[in-house]
Amino acid sequence: MLIPRSKGEMENLRCRNFTLS
């Protein structure tokens, strides 16, 4: 799992993870 650098990236990763799941 990659660690996001900013809040925006964290939300983007969450959205991507949800879409991938």
C-alpha cells in the first residue's frame, strides 16, 4: 500500500481502491 503525500492523493487512492475492489 502506497502512502499518500497529501489529503487529495489519499482521497484519490481511496476512490481508486473502491473502484478496483
